[in-house]
Amino acid sequence: MFRTARRAPHALPPWLGHALNAQRGPVPWNAVVRGALAGGPLLIAALVAGRASLGVVAAIAAMLAGINDRPGSRRTSVRRIGVPALAGAAGLLAGTYAGAHLGAVALTALLTGLGLAAGAVSVIGPVASATGTQLLVGSAVGAGMPLPDPGWQTVPAFLAGAGWLLLLRLALPTPAALTGDLRLDFRFDGERAAVADVYEAVAALLDAIGTGDAVARRAALTAALDHAQDALAGPRLRRRASTAAERRLHAQYAAALPLGEAATALAWAEQAVPARAAEGPRRLAAAVRGNSPAGPLPAPCRSDPALRALDDALLHAAEAFDRGRGPDLHVRRRSPRSVARVVLGAGGREYGLRAGLCFGAGAAVAQVLHHGHWYGSHQHWYWLPATAVFLVKPDLGPLVSRVLCRVAGTVLGALLFAGFAAVLPRPEGLVVLVAVCGALVPVAARHFAAQTTVVTVLVLSLVMVGGEPPASAGRIGETLLACAIVLVVGHLPMPGQRGAGIRAGVEAADAAAHAYLTHVLSESDDRATRWTLRREAYRSLAEARAAIARAAAELPALARHSEGSDEVAAVLERLVDTTTACAVHLDDTGRLTPRHTERLAALRDELAERRGRMGRRHRTLAA
């Protein structure tokens, strides 16, 4: 089912091609508006009050919060923006007092320890990664950008800046809500769009059955389900959904799970389905977007177990839509023991060591250069270690791609700022420039170089508003030094085997796949548990595949350590697809066909072979 893509002879190498690729999609106008209203008004208020330095701190916090302001529901933004902001404030407090009371050696040791801890924690997930990043950036700013205000004032200013953008995220209606049906509750527009996308993804998979697009469509369905699960799992005051609109969305999401299961089983069988089969999920998607009843659905087609499952799921969804009630959402929960296992595991140790070494080395080099007056006339040395923090993060892309994009973005941003600074009035023109850059951050987030360019202009504008002279040349030099540090540390051998994070992800996906298979073969009637295990299996696989794809785009010296893991993940994905097909067939007939059992046996044998081959390859590289 999966085919190995071969790179054309004239194609760019993966490590260079990744640096040139950018994400695509519609312009997030709501995030653009929030970005424009974030840093600029904070600076204006601070300048009017005569506290420019506090305004700079608040605007920096708003910028960092804007980087974490991603598409999704309003409630998930509380965790996505708020938790990293709290960590950033803690880092700012620690850096401020450590920079004022510790010597260079002790300060470097402290920052290195923070890097070790933040790096290890970052492997938990996206929010944890952003939390670790802001902790380190805050500590670098606190220690390396001494401000005239005491820490008990700068920390509340930082929290106020992040809180301002979060308030904008929660309170402002989206443009679509203003121009659309006023009967729709705009507070849930993110959740509504996420659930509707699930039904659209089911319809797209049904359309693609029997074609070469079926694999990609099934992966898109997994991504849509992941996004909807996250959108509906945001923090709330009560354990269960408390409003009618929220209960309705939970019921609609739950009704999509058996639809996705039936569509996956049909795709596994590669059996063409009637064109009208996809019309039902599309009508349900429109009903979700319009907050309306399901209405009439296409006539059923029940000639096959998977088609009967699809029809039953459509009828169940129509009933759930009309009733507006259903089972409460099952969210992805991790026990403290499992989180600690991830942080202290091989992946957490490897990333923690690299983050700690890069951050500590960046701080040490920056302090030496600062005290030795080796470059520039500015007094602040935060740029080099803060740059190293972003460069060392593997979830931002392959190492060389990050370095190339960072250098290009910093050089372009510094040159642009030098031109703006020469012609703009101060501070009014710089405040306008901060507002414009804040609006561009959500758009520039599609490419690391573009984001670096915008952030460079924004930060240089802020520090000039705070009273620091222009230092574009110095920022370019510090960026090049940070790139050199991260490249060296990124290629250093570490205790244990290289690529431990990739193997940990594959092992987690393997455990989730086999837990799902075991439950299905037990012929349990607990479908809620089955759907939960199925979601975890596909989600773990998606996370492993994303990490493998990033590792494959590294330089050959690093990419070879992930060789074979993509083959294991592909077999696991086919195993989970087959398990889903078995579950649907067992529901209908109570027994498996020889095709199912033979396919399961073949996949188990192939998985054992692939895992053994991957293990031998890794042992050879380690030797």
C-alpha cells in the first residue's frame, strides 16, 4: 500500500530542499489582526506613561505569544499561549536576579542547567516545546538584557504582554463570524471548523478509494481527527461540556469516529464505493459549519460489511446531530509516570544534553565577547544564546535547514531594519514598524527564514525604542556564532545511541498499534475504548512519521541514523489499517475471513523482520 518515493537525479538534496519549502494555506486574517493590536498598543501605553522599558518587555512577551497563536479553538489557546508565557516569566525572573548576583561562571552553569531541563521537557509535545523555548529565551533576556526596572516590575509586564494577546484571542470575533450567520456562537468557531474538517476528510477518503491518493487521504483524516480532538479538549470550568453548543459539538465529533473507521476499512479493501457515499459526510460537514440539523442523507448501500458500517455510522450521526447530545469527548491523557518516562528516556536525555550545551555555550561565548568588547558598542548579550535556543529545536525542521533559514532571515531582517531606522521618526515610526511586524508574524510562520526576518526587525525595533543604539552588524555576527555552535553540538556524539528520539517515537507507535490490535482481537463490545485506542495508534504513528521525515532531511551523517525507521512505521501503519478493517468485519459477522488473518500474520512477520534489520543497522552505526 505504501510506496517508497525515489528522488529524481536532478532534485535538490533533502537537507537543501527542506529549507526552500514553505507551508501553504489561506491567510489567517484573525491572527493578523491580533498581531497588529498586540505590541503596538502596549508600546504606546508605555511611552505615554514614561515607562518605555516595561513596554519593550510587554511587547516581547506579546511577540512570543503571537508565535504560539496557532489555528484552533479559543480554549486550547489558553494552554498553548498561557503555559509558555508563565514559563517565560519564570525564566525572566530567574535570569534577571541571576544576572545581577552571580558571576559569569556560575551564571553560565545555571543557564546550562536550565537548558538541560527545558530540552528534556520539550520532547513531551508541542506545548511543552514552546514552554521550554520561552523559559530559555526569558532567562537569556533577563540575564543578558539588563533593564532599568527591577524584576518585580518586569515580570508582571511580561505577563501583561502575553495576557493581552491571549485576551485578544479569547474576546475578538473572527472576520468570518462578523460576516456570517449571527446566530452562530463565535466562541466555538474554532471547534466547529475542526469538526467539520473531519467530515470533509472522511468524504475525501471515500472519493479516493482505489486510487493512488487513498494513503494521503487517510493520513489527512488522521490529522483532522487529531486537530478536532485538540480543539475540543481545551480547559473548561466543568469536567463535562456545560453549554448546548458545546455538547452538540462533542456529539458531532463522537459521531465522526465510526464514520472514519468505516471509511478506513473500505480504503483497506480497495473496494470502489458509490459516488453518493461521500455525499453524506459532506452534508454533515455543512451542517456542522451552519449549526443546523443533518437533513436528508443519501440512500444507503449495504452490500458489504464495511458499507453497512458506513451506513450505520451515517444514521447514527444524523441522530446525534438532531438530538444534539452524545458521549463526552475522550481526551488524550498522559499519566505523570508516562510523562516522566518520556522526559527521562533516551530521547529526552539526548535533546536535553544538546539544548543545554548549545544554550550554555552560547551564553559563555556571548559574555566573553561582551566583556572583551570584541564587537559592537551595545551592552546586551542575550541575542546569541536566544538564537541558539531556536536553532537547537528539532521540531522546527532539520538542523542544516534551520541554520540556513536563520542566517538568511537574520541578514535580511538586519538590513531591512537598518534601512527603516535611517528614515523612520523615533519613536513613532518604530512603534508603527512593531505593529506591522506583529501583523506579519502569523503569515511569516509558514517559513522559518521569513519568520526570522520579521522577528529580527521587530526585536531590533523594540530594543531601539528601549534606548539601545542600532546594532544590525553585531546581530548578524552573533547569529553566525550561534549557528556554528549549534552545528558543532548537533554533530557531537552523545552518551547512548544517536537518534534515540526517533526510536522512542517508533516504539511508542508500536506499543499503541499492538494495544489496539489486542483489543480488537479480544472481540470486546467496548467500542468507546476501541476508538480511543485507534485514535492513539494513528496519532502516535503520525508523530513518529513527522519526526522520521525531519530526520531524513538532515545531512547524510545524521540522516543515516534514522534509516529503516520509516519502513517500520509504514508496516505499523498498514497493521493499524488492517486492524481497523478487522474491527469493522467482526462487528458485522463476528468472525474474520482468511484474508484478514493472513494479512495480519504477514504484517507481523514483516514487522519483526523490519525491526530486526533496523536494530542491526543501528548497532553497526554505533560500533
